[in-house]
Amino acid sequence: MRKITAGLFISLDGVVEAPDQWHFPYFNDEMGAAVGALFDTADTVLLGRKTYDSFAGAWPEREAAGGEDAGFAKALGDVRKIVVSRQKLAFTWRNSEQLDGDLVEAVAALKSGPGADITVSGSISVVRRLLAAALVDELHLLVHPIAMRSGMRLFDEGETSIPLRLLSSEAFQTGVLHLVYAPTESPAGATYTDAKAHIARPAQ
């Protein structure tokens, strides 16, 4: 069974939209290592169309330019990229293809097939649907110490909660928190009566 990871830049108030407008001041070696680790174990990247268009519009040129980020650009070019879109797409970036069929069914089939990890980068709508279907094994949130006040948030309105458990946490020097979550069972019901036993008493 392949592992599916998803990584997102997110503000303190939950905004994940247009991180290129606000997250670069916080990008340091620690964050670079965290982002790179999501791709190191993956042989497939799952992308929404908008995220793919953004990547395809930048990384091939960066690879060709041969700058300090050319190695990462080449790795992105070499990996299998599957794009989720309702519209028929044409590709010029190598190793790109369109997801065939229903997202949840297709990803479940990919997950149970042969290969290394599958990672989802950005692609908010894709992450939402995979989380709701309990197909994401690890959700990596890079929480930035800034409140954006407006913009699309990771979790939209819905009828069903999505319980998660914390696997790990790390604080970067920039104040960014790298939080890794996994799906879990819904917590057992509890009331204030259950909680009050844990309330700390004021010091005398």
C-alpha cells in the first residue's frame, strides 16, 4: 500500500490561498528541507490544474536556467505528475498526464497499486476531497505566524468532521510550525463533567 502525503503552506488563521504572496519571508533551510522531504520518497505527484499550471509555468524554465534551484526543478520534471481537471488538457512538461475518472476512485486505485509514495503539493480542492475520503496518510501543515484575514481556507463548510491525530511537531527559527497529522477515529463523546477534573486549581 502506497503512502499519500499532502503538504500545504498555511497562515495562522487557516488561509492556504496564494502562499506565494506571503510565505517567502519565512522560507529558510528548515522549511526547504521539510518541503524537499515530501518529494524525496515520492515517485508520483498529484496536482490540481491551477497548481500544475503554476508549476509548469516556472519549473521547466528554472531547470533550463541551471541556477541553484535547477536540481529540484529537474526532480520535479522527472517525477510522474498526475493532474486533476474536468477539462481535457494538453501537456508540454514531461511526465505529465491527466487523471482518468473519479478522483477518489482513481487515487484509491493508485494507492493500492505498486510504486513509492504519492505526494500532493498545494491543490486545495484535491486535498479537501482526499481528506474527506480518508485517503491522506500524512497531512503536513507549515503554519506561518501571520494572520492573512482573507482568502481560501483549508477546511470549508461541511456536514462531517475530519478527526486527525498529531504525529509530530517542529518549530522553525522563523516561527513557522511544521505539524504532521494523520487520520484517526472520532474522539469519544465527553462533557464538561468529564473535563472539569482536569482543570488546574489556582495557586494558593
